[in-house]
Amino acid sequence: MAQSKQSGLAGGVAKPTHVRYLILFLLFVVTTVNYADRATLSIAGSAMKTELSLDPVMMGYIFSAFSWAYVLAQLPGGWLLDRFGSKKIYMWSIALWSVFTFLQAGVTWMSTAAAVASLFLLRFMVGLAEAPSFPANGRIVAAWFPTKERGTASAIFNSAQYFAAVLFTPLMAWIVHTYSWHHVFTVMGVVGIALALIWGRIIYSPKDHPRINQAELAHIESGGGLVDMDNRKVAAPSTKGRGYIRQLLSNRMLLGVYIGQYCINVITYFFLTWFPVYLVQERGMSILKAGFVASIPAVCGFVGGVVGGLISDRLIKRGLSVTWARKIPIVGGMLLSMTMILCNYVEAQWMVVGIMALAFFGKGVGALGWAVVADTAPKQIVGLSGGLFNMFGNVAGITTPIVIGYIVKETGSFSGALVFVGINALVTVISYLVIVKEIKRVELKDA
């Protein structure tokens, strides 16, 4: 392998390969399926709610089952990545969450009580299996991309959450409408298992990939890419590891980033859980129409995500500090996402869709948290640092469905829910402007 990499430099004029873009493409595909699996319940939710006689609070708790496990497993998942590497852990993660997704199809033949309990347990297991996914994404981007390309790379894999809605929401809605809600889980389970096999064939660390040449490797490493990351396995959790976590938790910059990510994810989980239900119950759409309509804001979110990353990296290339190159899109995007509150004051369906599209475009622009993680994570514990960040962020997956469930049950309307989501966007702005100061890589002290 070393010989092939050196031969790519014959005469010293060989052009760098672009293997990192293949890696990014696969991250995008995996993250698309990841978010589609999270959204299966929201698409099947209306039909399931009727068949199983569930009230909004019960639906809120079932929606939140994924995030209970997802949050609890973030630190163990991050440690596993640092200990055993991204390739192996991520492959098993994809395979396991797909199996548990597939098994959810079986609840259709159970009694109501058994179906509810089984759904909660299986969604919990999906969350457990998916826990390493985003820390692994952040880890792989930190290894494969130099600093000046990281904003775009992080924005692209993060924007897959919107592409998942564009591609899979209409598909899953059609499956529910044409066949039955349980077939959604069957299809997505099979897709994920196939993807796990593909992952094992393509993903390697930069220094181990058979297709990379030395020119690309040098470009990545000289630009700040952590190409040796998977060759430095961390030991089992220890007093030193706990000391490292205490240092992360006592860092003002990181605490501001954690708060911001929680609030950004409130918007994400509203879209993943209650948004299709909002379109059906509040706006009177059929499930088939809601599935297609939900993809329109998703397209705008996807575009916004890519635009936010491009803006951030362009600002760095023009000489702006990393701090402001990340903060400007985040603050501007979150202010724009607050426009969803205006949906409470319009009646026409096309206006609701347009406002939501604008709001999710803004959310996409501002969703640069994983670029910030790649910029700030200590070199020794990139996976663990990403896990801690993702743990805080995904507490929103627990609280958001439940809080909105109670708001809808008590008020009989989604108006308060939209205000609740919009306020969280404002808190993100305050967090990045007031709490987060300079954005820079954290240097750990020996614990």
C-alpha cells in the first residue's frame, strides 16, 4: 500500500486523489438511512395511533423511546469508537439498528398493550444501536478533512437528515397508504442491513485506505486532519478518562455549544416526530399528502445545510476566524428558523408550507454543531467528545416529543408547540453570542 501511495507522486507532480469525497458520500448515505429509520414512527404514527387507540401523551412517550437509549449510550459509544475505530463500530451499529427496525413490523399482530410495550422496547434498542453514529461521523470528518473543508463536509452529512425526509417520507407515506404501516419497518430494515455490508467494503482510515495517494494524505494532514486517529486507541475507562470528561464539562465554550445543540435538536425532533401529525391533525391533510408536503421543507433544510457549510468555509478562506465563520451562519440560521411561529397566524395550507420551508432552510444553515465538534474536540478523545456533545443535544429527543404531546393534549392545538420550538431557536442564538467565546481546539491536562 505504501508503495502505491508513493508511486502516485512520480515526478513530484501527481495530483491528489479525492477519496475523502467518496467517504463523505457514504457518510451522507448512511446518515440519510439513519434519519429515515428515526422517522419511520412519525410516518406510521397516524395510522398506528388509530389502530392502537393511543392518545397524544402515549404517542409522545413512544416517540421519545429512541432518545432515552440514544442519550444514555453516547459516552459508551464514543469510547468504543476511540477504542476500536470508526469502521468496525459503525458497521455493527448500522446492522443492529436495522435489525431492530425490521422487528418493529411484528407488533401489528400483537394486542394493544403488547404492541405498545414492544414498540417502546424496540425503539429503545434502535436508539442504543444508533448511538455511535454521529460521533463516528464527526470522528471520520476530523480524520479525513482539513479544517478549511470541515464546515462543508459536516454540513453535508448533517443535511442528510433533510434529504432523508425528501427521499423516504413520500416513499414511506405511499407504503402506509398502499399497504400498511408495518411494511415501513420491513423495507427500512432491509435497506439498512444491505448498507452495513457496503460500509465494511469502503470505509478505512486515511492512512489505511487502498485508493488514497500520498498527495491527498499530505493535503489532509497539513490542513489539520487527524489522520492518525484510529492508530491511537484509548484504554478502558479510568480515573484519567473521568478527569477528561470533567474538563470538557467545565469548559465554558463547550457548555455553550452543548446548550445550542440541544435547542437546535428541539427543531429537528419536532420535524422527525410531530410535524407529519401536525399536518394531518391541525391542517387536515391526508397521510399521503402530508408525506409529500413534509418533503418540501426538507428540501429547503437540505439546501440550507449545504449553504451553511459553504458559507462557513468560504469565510475561513477569506481570512475570518473560525469563531466567526461558524457563529455567523448559526446565529443567522436560527433567527430565520423562528419564522415557523408565523404558521399560527395563517390559514392557507400553501402559506404554512412556505413558512415551514423558510424555517427549515434557516435551521439547515445554522446546523453547524458537528463542524464545531471537529474544530474543538481534544485530539486524544474525539469520539468521546463527540459522544458528550451528542448526548446533550439528543436530550431534546426525549423532552421535545413529550412536551409537545402535553401541549397538544392540554390545548387541543399545535400553536403552543410552534412557539415552544421557536423559543429554542432563540436560545441557540443567545448561547452562541453570550456563552460561547472563541471556538478553538481544547487542550487536555493530565487528569
